[in-house]
Amino acid sequence: MSLADLLSLYSIIAIWGIMFINIFLSIGGIIYMLKVNRTDGKIPLKEYPMVSIMVPAHNESIVIRRTVLALLNFDYPEDKYEIIVINDNSTDNSAEVLKKIQENYPSRKLIVINTDHQVGGKGKSNALNIALSVAKGSVIAIYDADNTPAPDALRILVENLMSDEKLGAVIGKFRTRNRNASLLTRFVNIETLAYQCMNQAGRYYFFKLCTIPGTNFVIRRSIINQMGGWDTKALAEDTEISFRIYRMGYYIKFMPLAVTWEQEPQKLMQWFKQRTRWAKGNIYVLIKNFKYVFDENAGPMRLDAFYYALVYVLMLTSLICSDIIFVLGILGFCHVTLGGFSSLLWGMAILLFLLNVLLTLSVEKNEFNFESALLILLMLFTYSKMWVFVVLNALVQSIQDKIYHKEVVWDKTERFEEVDKKKKKKKFMG
Amino acid sequence: MMSSLWKKGVFATICVIFLLFSYDIAQAKEESLPAGDILIIYSDGAKNDDMKSIRSIVEYFTYQRFQVTYAPASKCLNQIEKFNFIVCYKVERYPKELVDKLKDREEKGNLILREREGIKNSTGQNDIRLLFVGNELLRYYLNETGRKDTYMDSMKQTGKLQYNFSDFDLKEALVKEENFLFLTENLDYQVGSLEVGGEKGYFCAKVESLYHIPLTDMNNHLIKAAFIKEAAKWKWPYNGEPTTYAQYIVLDKVYPFQDAQKLLEIITYLIEKKEPFVISVMPIFQHGNYPAMQRFCEVLRYAQANGGTIIMHSPTNQMPDFDKEIVNEYITTAIRIYMEQGVYPMGFEVPKNWMFNKDTIEIMSRFRTVLVSQEEDALIQSEDVTTNLVYKDGHQWIAPVIELDDSGVSYLTTNSFAVCFDITEDMEKIKDKIQACISSFVPLKSLWDINHSFWTDEDIMEYKNQIIFINKKRVEKDFNATNYDENFKYNRNTLQRYSKDLSRINKRLVIAVAIVSSLFLTFIFTARHRNKQTFFIKKEKGKKKGGKP
């Protein structure tokens, strides 16, 4: 058996193994989604808790107005929530934009904390810790600066959180606001629905296991206090906090009816930078928490740590191997002589990938169509391949950070001005 | 002054020592030329192509069990008188003294011939014979010995050669040479015809002790075959024709993974025709007990019990630095595997250049019967030697046939020849070739009729008086059918097992993918149906939920 055979065998087993895990999660996910979609997601409370909505922002003047207005528009008792925007060492006119909103809504609890480079500018976790120091709510809600949540999102999240004492946090679903902006955002939209939404639903359905996505979620203040705030070293503070919640004996619920819309990167370089940051964060979390895979007291998070290990070690290496063998095979440098190794395997894998993603899109409005099917196939051979480079880049950067002891800083995703279709139409008509 | 004289003295001494040393080496080299039955003299600084032809001649003399000495003209100048059979092959550059030396030998040869003229039952064992192959040297030699008018020249470069191998087998071919020369006076013997520009000459002719063959191109099959036939007669020291050797039907390079059914079909055909045959099997180094190998060996045992003889081909050499110990280990393993299955190889097949390398000669020395194939081992270098080293091992040779037509059969009886068959060829073609062998004037022979022996690192085989002895114990070559193990355990390692099972898993995977796909499609239809319902119900109620702001 040659090295090419050995690596092919490894790739086949790893890829098919991970694919069947995803199929399993998708089946759980669709059952949960169908079940939830039959309700409105609301569990009315006698008394609503005080909620502090925290919005970390760094040079977000392009999108922050829209976000804050959406937050002010929540279908939630006005006196029961406050909005804390941490304008973290911004060099743009975010402060002015926010001040204007404060002036326009004098009766609302909108707190703006402007930090300078001494206190701020040290990443999202640091900004959230600053906001926490002034927050009054017993429930903390987090929204990114580019989000426009649906009016009922906060109510659904809070009502679900208060319905079970063992719940540490409730997360909602996020959608791509600018999905038609470019081919890249279309891919991101499909990826978000398939691998972040359906995957979360499946894990929650089978194991009551979720990972906080960084935005559109509520968490008990007591838990944050107990864990001493956010880990400022973590780049993926959301994943990091999820692991800590499970270790404390709470669980996280996924509620897909609480929807927020966010702006995704429209250009490849921005996307690459953002995903590298995410991957670096996840690698940090994996290294920090992998020990819990073998800890019987770690509860369901053992599965999550194991899943991360599968994705970042098994999936990554198997994809690298199979891609190298594929390229070398085309160039005629190597030849796989493995018994049973055939194109049928790849054909079936592609079919399952297509159906799996289509299944995810089928529960959404205006997503399930022929165009999406073509996009999925195109995505498989282009967008999905870039994931390998993202993770490799993240690995290299993580090693460099470790060697040169680099501090965590804002690695902000560049925002884009979005044109409102209705306004555009009016302009044209006028 | 003294210093300068001292330097000159030292320099002169070094020169003298160097000259003496060089002379000693030259002398030593000349003296080291081994004595043999035949001396082949070739041009000083002969080209590679000429050396190939010389090695080809040496190869065929070896098959006829002659010890051959071959060297460039200047090197064997002082050795000529030691040899009775001298071949001057295409000698174009040579020292002038060569003519005198050859003349001495010719005159002595002629004297011996005259002395035994009229003597009955003279064997001619002490005859001295000179064979000139090519024309340059002979022309100069005849001129220098005052025989200018005993030959005819032709400056034409092409001719038509006709030669009879038997009463019914006249073969002809176009031939090329720089120029031609034919002896014309007092010919004692001439054979074949060579037509050059309207002039008719011979392929081989003789005047007393002097023989001449005007053609030198040993790549031409007809020239080579005719040369071998004439040379065999020429060096036959007794009266009458040389001994007649047979040809062997050889199913060549049969691999254990080839179609055993096809092999059985050919064997059955040969058995029905009652013709002896040889199967040259490729060596196998592991998995000798696998069912496929058992099936293959069952066919071989059947052949072995019905007139077929098995020989083993040498392992395919892939070592740039040849290691004879490793090859011997491989051969030992392979032979052991076959013998454990009741198959007893009687000989060994090797590429033809294995005859000219010390390491491969050493490997071959373990086998009495050696079949030489037409192929060459590209990783083996021929030794720069002056004798056929392999002669000392006294092998029973089977030479590759020199094909003169499409039938592929032998037209020579000078030594044993192998007519090789590729078993992957069309059955009808194979049958035609077998028929040609049967019809040939060269008899077919069984390897079971002669004795064989070999030894490996672990075993000794001896076949004599129709009995096979392995490590001095008698073994039988009777055919016994194999009892196949239905549940044979391959004992593959984990990875090999996974690889093997992958084909089976593929089928299961197809079923799993079909089930998952059906499940996914069902979910997709359900989700779409629910979506439509929810949409219409909500539209009716005029509600908005989670809509895009």
C-alpha cells in the first residue's frame, strides 16, 4: 500500500465519518426546526426582568445608527431594558451618530461609553467587560454593531431564558442582511443557515448543546459575574463563554424564531480576515478546552470539544490530503490503487452535501430554489475549499502570536454602506 | 649546480621506474589473457556496436560450451600461437605484426592438413583454423602474403544473401557491408550465396586452413543464424556434422495472477498433441498460500505431471546497485513458495546480459539448467573482461531462438533453443505456433529427459534418473487436486483489511446514502409544505413574525 493509498484511505474515512455526524445533526436540526416553527416561540412572563443590551462598536459609524434604531424598536417593555453602546476607541464619527440618536430619543435608556486607546481598543471582550461595569440588568443581551434584530427577538429570547432555571443563555438565529450584495455573501448566507443554524439546532435537539454565536443572545448576569466577565485573551469570546457556561452546570438553548439580520463581508479579503479571526478563536478554545473531552464531569461540552477536535484536526488534515492527492493525481505524480476507491464515493458525498444544505434551506422563506442548488454545487468547489486556507492561516498566526506574545486587538470587519431598495426605487421614480 | 643535477637525476629515475612499471603492466596484461578454445580478435578501439556483435558471438559460442577468449588485436598479438581456432572479427585497426602471426598459424595449419591427408579415421583434433569475418583484414592479409590474384573485390555496398538451413528451408535477406571480397581460387568449400551487383559469391568459403565470411552485421538475424551454423561446423574438431540439439516450447513469463484458465487451455492442447513443453513462471515472494496462488499452482502441477517442466524466471531487477545477496534471498523465497505448492522448478531463466556480469554469473552458478531470454536487464553492466566467465560453471544452456520468420521456430540445431510463447496472445495464434514447432525439422525435446540441479540458501534440488530429490528426499510430481479452504483467512493488517473491505463498504454506503437521501427529501417536502401553510395562515391573520426589517 503506497503513501497515496494510505492518505486516501484516511481522507475517505475521515470525510465520510464527519459527513455522517453532520447528517445526524441535520436530521435532529430539521425535526427541531419543524417543531419550533409550529409555535410562535413566546412564553409570556408575569414580570419581565431588566435587560442590559450591550453593543460593542469600533469604528461602526456606517451601521451603528440602523442597529441602535432596531434595538430601540424592540417589542419589550421600554423601562425594562437599557442599551449600552461601547464606542471603543473609534476614530470615525460614531460618537456623533450615537449622540444624535440619544438626542432624538431622550426618554430611552441609551448609554454610550466612549473609550480611548488607554482603556479601550483591546478587543470585543474588553469592551463587553467595560459595558458590564455599568450594566444594571439581571439579563445581559449582546448584539453586534451591524445587527438589525426583529422586533420580537429580545422578547422571545428573554421569555425562553426565564422559563428554565438551568438555562444559562438563549441564542437566536442570525441571517445575512446583504445576501444579494455579491456571490460571496450568497455563499455566506447558505453557510450560515446550513452550518451555523441547522448544526446548532441538531446539537441542541440531541444533546441540549449550543455554542453562543457572538450576537443575538441573552445570558444571565449572575453567570457572567460568576465567571468574572469575558476572557480578554479569547478571540472567539462567544465560543469560550459557551464552554464556561456548560462547565458551570447550565445549558444553552437555541431559539430560531428570535431572528437578527447582520451584515456579512462582501469582499474576499474581509471575509478571509474575519474567518481567520474566528478560526484562531476556535483553535484557542479547542486547545484550552480539549482536556474536558476526557473529563467525565464536563457534561455535554465534552461532545462539543470533541466535535471541534474533529473539525479542526480530522477534517482539516483529511481535506488537505484529499486535495493534494487530487491535484497530484491530475498532474500524474501519484496514482491511487486502493481497492474500492472510486468516483462513486465522491459522487455520493457531493449528493449528500447538496441534499444536506437544501434541507436547511427548505425551512426558510425564499431560499429554497434552483439557483440555491447551483450555488451549493459551486460553493462546494470554491468557497468550501477556502476554509482549508483560512484554518492554515489561523494556525500560522496563532503560532506567531504565541511566539511574539501578541496582544488581542480589534480586528474589525470592514462595513459597507447598504442601499435601501425602497429608497433606491423612489429615487429612480422621482 | 649540485641541486640542478640532483633534480635531473630524480626526474630521470622516476621516468625509468614509470616506464618499467608501464612495461610490466603491459606484459602482465598480455600474459593475463586467459587461454580458451577459441580466440576472437577484434579491432583496436572497436566501437560499441562492434562490441555488441562480439558479445553476441561469444554468447552463442558459450551456448555451445566453448571457452572463448576475446581481445583487441594489439592485446593478443603474442597469444595467437596458443589458439588453434582464431576468429578475426571485423578487424580494421591492428598492428602490422598481426599479419605475420596469422600467416604463421595458417602455414602451420596447412602443414597439419597436408600431413593428415589420406590418413583414414583422422579426427582433425589438432587442426588450426583461421576464420576472417569481414573483408578489410583479409584483403590486406592476402596482399601481404602474395595472394593478390586469389580474390575478387566488389565496391558495392548491398547484396542479397541466400542460405539453406535444411533441404526445404532456404532463407534470404538483403545485407549491407562497406565493400565485399570473395575468395576465388582453390576453394575447398563454399556455402550459401551472396549476390552483389551481378557477381555471385558465397556466405562462407574455405581454402585449406583459411575460412572467410564476408558479412559482419550480427543484428541481421539471417547473418547471425548462418554464422552460428557455419561456426559450429568450422570449430567441430571431428569428422561429420556437429551434434544436433533440440528446441523447447516455452510458455514464457507466466505470472501467478494471469488467467489460470487460459494457461490450462494451452497446456491441455499441448498434452493432447503429446508435445513436451516448459513453463517459465515469474517468482512470487509472499502470499504463496492465497487461493489464487493455489489455483495457479494446481494448473502447474497438472502440467508437471503431464510432460510439462517448470522453470523459474529471475526476479525483476529494480536495484541500481545490484545486491546479489538480496536477489539470492528472493530466489530462495520464491522457489520455497513454489515447492511448498508441489511445483518443482528445474531451471532458471535470465536476461541475456546476465551472462556478462560477475554478480549475476554467481547467482546463475547455483542452477545447472539456464534458459536465456532475449530481454536485457537495463540495470546490469557488462564486465570489461576477455573471456566468457560463465563458461566455468558448465551450465546446460537453452538459448533464445533466432527468429527467421513469423513462425518463430528455430532453424538451428547447434545448441538448445527456446521458442517462447506469450500466453496472453490469441489462442489460435498460439496453436499455429505450436503447429510450426511440431512441423519444424528441429526436434522438440522434454526437459525431463536431462538431469537438472540447483541450490538456494535453504534447499538443494537434484533431478536425475527421472527422480526429483529435494534436500536429498525423493518427491513425486504426480498431480493432486487442491482442497480449497472456503473461508480462507487472508490475515491482512488493519489497513489492508479496510482497503479490501472498501469495495464491500461501497455497496453498504450506496444503501445508506439512498436511505439518507430519501429521508432528506421527505423532510424537504414536509418543510416546504409547512412553510406554505404557515405563510398562507399568517397572511390571512395579517401577522408579521421575524420579517426582514
